[in-house]
Amino acid sequence: MTLDEFVEAFAAEFDETPEDQFKADTLFKELDEWSSLTALSIISMVDEAYDKQITGADIRSCATIKELYNLVESK
């Protein structure tokens, strides 16, 4: 999965946030719709798309979607 595909998959986990809000450098925790429930859906998406496990701590350690992508790629 490329970074662009990851950004698209990440954006798909949000219901109300416009897709144009999602870029590699988006500070995702600052989005109005961000919540612990969204974090769980991102963890699930990574598990399904990559067959890799990330934790809430992994997500908290990242500020941008690109940082999260790089973390997932490194696992």
C-alpha cells in the first residue's frame, strides 16, 4: 500500500470529515471527528489491510498520517 492509498483508507474511517481534509501531513488528532472510537477503527483497518498490529500508544506517538504510515511500514 502506498502512502496515498493509506491516506485514502485512513480517510474512509471518518464519516463526516470531508475527504480533502486528509493529506499526508494532516495532524489527524486535531480533526473534530477524531475520537478513541476512530482510533480503534484505524487499528482495525491496519490489521485488515496490512496484517500488522498497532496499539493506541503507537497512534498517540504519531502526529501526522504520514508518521503513522511510516510506523506501520516499519512493523
